[in-house]
Amino acid sequence: MLRRLSRRLWFYRSAFVILLTPLLLLPLPLVIGTKEAECAFVLLLMATYWVTEVIPLSMTAMLPAALFPLFGIMKSSDVAREYFKDFHLLLVGVTCLATSIEKWGLHRRIALRLVTMVGVNPAWLMLGFMSGCAFLSMWVQNTSAVTMVMPIVEAVLQQILKANEGGSTGEDNPNLQLDENDGHVEKTAEVSSDQKHPDAPEETTVQIQTLPQVQVAVSPPAAPGRSRRDLMICKAMCISVAYSSNIGGISTLPGTSPNLIFSEYLKQIYPNCDCVNFGNWLLLCLPISVIMLLLTWMWLCWLFIGSDFRILWRRGRKRSERDRAARRVIEDEYRSLGPMSPQEIFTGLVFLLMVLLWLTRAPGFIPGWASLFPHHSGYITDATVALLLGLLFFIVPANGPSKKYETMISWKEFQLSMPWKVALLVGGGFALAEGTEVSGLSLWVAELLTPLGDLPVLATITVACIIVTTVTEVASNAATITIFLPILSPLAEAIQVNPLYVLIPTTLCTSFSFLLPVSNPPNAVVFAYGHIDILDMVKAGLGVNVIGVLATLLAVSTWGVQLFSLETYPEWAPVLPEFNSTKP
């Protein structure tokens, strides 16, 4: 009887959280009754719903639109303006590019080419897949990069396993061919639909929850006939792909949703701050990604494959049947792509042009091309570039003049790729940030956190990074950064530290969700292939979390200080009333 009752209560746990949370928080608006307390009620309510995901994340993001006008914090029209920002235009442009890359198969060509360059030794093969996935996730969202690469990884793994089991190693398994019909992809079973949607938006970020039509019969890790080394190789390959998508995504501003949310928050709260752009973010974070990628590769090799790295550089070693089978399937897949199609060439040219324009818009050390418009200073942003080039995919014909006019991508294909849920979630975060500013909650938090100024700055930042890294394991990356930005920004102002010194490392640490399959959609996608269990991911993820936090702190405290002048309190940041001067 008690077991049945407890089971029923467990089924209705979401309803209990939905009802009890506002009841427990009611003393804030009813007893205290100040604007700060009312805004804190909204913030805590949203944070609870976001972490527990008792209602969809995007609908939780709509709460400021309903509650801020009721509490008299902001007018409804003012709140509505926060839900569509420059961020959304950049997201639209990047999604257009990502849709074309996936539709015409450019991602497969890039991934396979990088893999063939490094060789077929399991360790080198893993580095090749990690490099390909990390590179793709710099430009498309993390989930998209994983779903593009994992079918290729699975095909190679099956060939390796078949070679070791004494199967017909000279032939490719027809069920492992990565076929796509007319460049389209079908929806996979929503492996992460009940997980943390927005990282897609990374990744939460372009949330393309799709896989090519790959028919793979994934056997459980304990299948008979497989050696322990084979199982370890499968685990290492799969986990490395999931981790490399997050590692690559931090390199660029559009690479993952937390980066974009941070960039837009900075424009909203500090409108005079023009320190962060695509170029200097790449200069800061690309070395972090490279360091993390190499150290993660070494960590996973040691954990799953073995600690003898000397074998990687031995020359003249005879290739095993496993290596030959892997090379055959990779070479056959690459040959099956044929020469680059005009559609791939056009997509690649637009991609290179977009990156070039982003890098040269306002590099900082020299005048960029935006200076050609001196009367419109500050009008042109990275979103302008992304949107203009993204529109080309709806104009340029995909086929020659002799065929029916069809554009590079259609509106239906774009809709399937556009992360509308993340667009709403991020809009709610911007509305919440504006509400904390208008209500005075941010100033109250800043005064409360002033005693932290007695700690060394690096210690404060380290604590903040550890807290964010812990929370993001159980909450969406986009939701985590949305919750913490309005808290960490006043903290920096309270201790009179450059806000970028606190916000940049914590933004990067938001993407370090490596421990659990539910930590982000890329982990869930990889976990669904059946080669790994939760304990594998926890063991591997703990080491990668440590690598990520240490690499981030190293970068921010060394070359980051020079890039963003982090050692001085900037003029664009407000000075709290109780302070008469600033300290370096």
C-alpha cells in the first residue's frame, strides 16, 4: 500500500514542485513587499522551474512577461521588447548556414577528411573524430555536431568489431552506409527531448535534433565475443565525440548558446562595453579549446585504451586487421562522396566569408571594415553579417538554369533546424536581467556580496567557476548561465573587479557539463548508442571538468588579462554609491 502510494506521489512530483514552489516563496512579495523582493520571487521561481524542468524551459521563460507587469516592475510592452534581441538575428543567420552544411553533406566531408589525415590507430582515430566534431561545433551548435559525426563513428566501430570477431572483414556492412535521401535528414527518436533541450540551443545551441538515416544494430557493451579492449575503444570513441562538441563550442561566440547569451547580456547591461567581439573571443578561447582537446584526448586514452603512448609514434609497425578494416570503411565513405558539388562549394565559400567578415569587422588593433561606415558607428554587428549571408541561402538557386528553380535551403528545412525553444528561453533571461536592474535587486545583491572583496580575486573566480560547473551538470547550460549572469555581474561590481574577469570564465564553465547523460543533449545522443554507461561518463567527466576549469583559469589570468584589460576596473561599469574610487 505504501509502495503504491509513494509511486503515485512520484508520478505527480512535477505538480507538487509547480504548486509548492510559489507557495513557499510567497512571503517575499506578501511580507517584505518591496520591488527587490518581488523580483527575487520571480527569479527564484524561474530558477527552480528551470533546474527541475517541471514545465518546458521555454514556457518558464515567459513568466517575466506575466509577473513583472502584475508586480509593477516593468510595463508589459517593455518586457516584450526584451524577448527579441540582436542575439536572435545572429541565431537566424547561423542556423541558415548550419542547415545548408547539413543538407548538402559538407559536414561529412570535413569530418572524414580530418579523420583520414590522422590515421587509423584507435588513439589517432579518436583524435581525428574529436578534431572534426570540435571544428564543426565551432560553427554549428553542439548537438548538431554530435549528430553529424556519430553515425560515421558508429560505422567505423562496427567495422572494427566485425574484424575482431572474424567476420567478413573485406566487405562493408551494407547496414552501415550513411545514406541520405536528397540531402534531407530524418528526425531521430528524441533522445534528448526530455533531457535538456537547449544545448542545443548548444548546445543548447542550433538545436538540430537530427541524424542521417543510419541503420545500426547497436549491441550492448556486454555482448559476447567482444574483447575488453574492443569495448574500451567503443567507450572512448563515443565519449570523446560528446566531450569534443562542448570543447569546440566554446571557441566562438556563435558556437554555443551560453556564449551568445553572455554576449547579448553584456550589450544589455553594459551598453558602452564594446570589448567583446568575434575576433578577440576567438583569440582567448581557441587556445583553451586546443589545450582541453589534447589533454582530454590523453586522459581518455589513458583511462580507456592504455597509458603506453609510445606506440603512437612507432614506425614500420604492421597494421592489425582492426586498423585495416577501419581504414577501408573511412576511405570508402570518403570516396562515396565524390567530388565536391557546387552546393558544397557555395556553402563552404559563404562559411569562409562569414568567418572572415566576423574577424575583420572590428579587430581592435587595426580599423576594421565597419570603419568604412563612420556615420553609423556601432550600428553594424556580427548579427548583420550572419543575417545578410544567411539570406543568400534563400536566394541562390541550388541547381543550374536548366532545372527547376529551388533555393539552397527551404523555409521548412530552416524551421526544422531553428531552435525556437532556445530563442524564447534566452528572451526570458534577458527580460529577467532587465527586471533585476529596474527593480534594484542587482544593486541589493551587489551590496550583499561586498565582503567577498576581501578574498583574492582569483579565489573568488575559482569558487564561482566550480559552482557553475556543478550546477550545469543538472540544469540546462542556457538556463544555468541565464540564472547566474544577474548574480555574478553585481558580484564583480561589489568587489570592484572588471565584470569580464568574472563573467567570461563562468560563461565558459557553463559548457563543461560532462558528467551525466542528462547533463546536455550531446551526452544523451551518444549515450543512446549503447556503448557506454553512466559510470563511464562520470569517471571520464570528472577529469575533463578539472582540465576545463584549470585551462580556463590559466587563460583568463594570462593572455585574457592582456586581451580585455582585466586588471583594471573599466569606465563602462558602474561604481557603487558607497565607493568613491576604484582599485586596479
